[in-house]
Amino acid sequence: NEKTELLKRLANLYTGNEKVLAFIRNETNKANTEIENLVAQLSHKYPSLLSVSFIKSSLPVKLPATGDLVAYKKIHYFDNVDFSNSAILRSDVISSLLQGYFSLYEDPSYTYTEQVENYALALDRILGKASKNKVIYEFLRTDLTNKYRYGNLDILGAYLMQFYSTDNFFPALIKEPDIKKRLQSLNHVSLGKQAPDIVMPTYDGKQERLKDIKTDYTLLVFWSTDCSHCTTMLPQLKQVYEMKKKQSDLEVLAVSFDTNQDAWQNFIKAGNYSWINYSDLKGWESEIARNYKIQGTPTYILLNKDKTVIYKPTTLEDLIGKLKTLNII
């Protein structure tokens, strides 16, 4: 029948025509008019066809002949995507598009703050587009929050959790200065920020403080004995700690969110962890957890001599790579 024949023609063009594939990859304006006409025809006659929706979504937006093409793409990048159709979540269309879209907001010359602000603008525009469909909106909001919840860009996870939720559906696009104000209002412990001091009472009534640790770098590790990933990670971290070239290179302050003193101290004793160990035994009610905006364990934060945040590894492997770069191990 007609639908079958049209789909066969579209499939042949989409999968076998190198010019079309090059057009899709390079986002040029040398479009194959036949594939566009077929997509338009099928979309009009058979709007429920998922394959057509997927192919249409992957077609790049046509660019104007003149003007700021990057700025144009930032606004019109998703013009071919039908956000009202939840079925697009069943393919990799969205993930592929997001990767390309975020690249429009990247520049190696940006400072950390500038890059964060640009990514926040991208997030605002993406969720604004997705707000046509609550299912897609919630999927993207959750997916992007999880993506940015940890690591050097975790301030974006905090940004999403603070300003986007199912209760805040249909987000209004905001202006760039307002995005900057939002980010500043988070008061997040992000790269370049001074780490909040940690005061640790000792058994003899004295106090040790994070700011008084006299090493070139300090690694904060937030963990608990209830976290299986933590108890597996700490012995591995101990091996890394013992690889440091000089005693003055690195100190570890392991802050536990335990509530059971015996469980915490027995684990430390069994593992013979000689770095600085501290817990106020308040669990997630600890002031430290609030001050550092810790969302889960294990969490790593690397500080320099001035106790400024310089790196937030997401994994132990990531941390090891950074310590090698700094010539610590």
C-alpha cells in the first residue's frame, strides 16, 4: 500500500544515501529535498508513525544564509523535534540531540563560572522546550539532574533541584542576568570557592580545624559504614594515599556520616586508616553535610593549600588521574 511504499523509499534514502547521511552529520543546508518531502508527506498522512518522528527529529534545522549561525541554532536547534510525542523517549534521539546542543554552549576560553552560566542557559532552554509534555519534561529534568549531581559541575545539579521540579512545571524562559543571580543564590561549594571550615573537637577538649591542615592539598572524603561503595572504596583509597611522594603533598580528611560510634571506629581500626578521621555521629543531620551540600556518598572534594576547591572527582579513578596530574603520586 501507499504507506509501505513511502516508508521503503524513506528507509532507502535515510540508510543508504551517503549524501543524506553527510547532510545529517554536518548540518549543512544542502538538504536532499526528497527525504524532507517524504518526511513531510508521511507526517501529514500518518502522524502516529514513530519511525518518521525519529527521522524528522534527527534532521538538522535549516540555517539562514547570513547572521550569527550559532545563536540561531541555539534557539532553533529543536525545531524538528515533536516534544508532544512521548514516544521519542524510546530511541536515542533525545540523548544524541542533547550532546550536540550542549556543544553549542562550550568554549575552551570560558572560565569555570562562564561555562556554568552557559550550561545553565542551555538547561533552561531545553526544559522550556520539553515543557510541552510532562512525561518528557520529567524524564529530562531527572536525567539532567542525575548527570550533574556529582563532579565539577555539580552546581548545575543543585541549580536543577532548586529551580525545576514537577511542581514547577512549564518553566518560563528567563534572561541570562537572572540565571547568574540564580546560580549565585545557591551558595554552592563549587570550584574556586573557599571550603567551609570543619571544626573537630578532640578527646582532650581541644579542636582541630580543616583550615589548619598544613599540606599542599587536602582531600575531603564523605562516607559512612552504611555505604557499601564507601567501604569498598576506602581500602583502595588507602593504597593511593600511601603512594604519595611526600608527606606534605596530601592529607585526607575522612568525614563519616555514621550515627553508630562503634561501627565507625571499629571500621577505622580494622582498616588502620592513618589519615584524619572525623564524625559528629549525627548522620545526614550533620552541619557538615548541610554546609557542603553533600547529596550522597562517597563524595570527594580536593582542596589546595588555601583550602579552595580545585577538583570534585566523581570516581576514585578520576581522583587518581588528577593526583597524577598534580604529581602527588
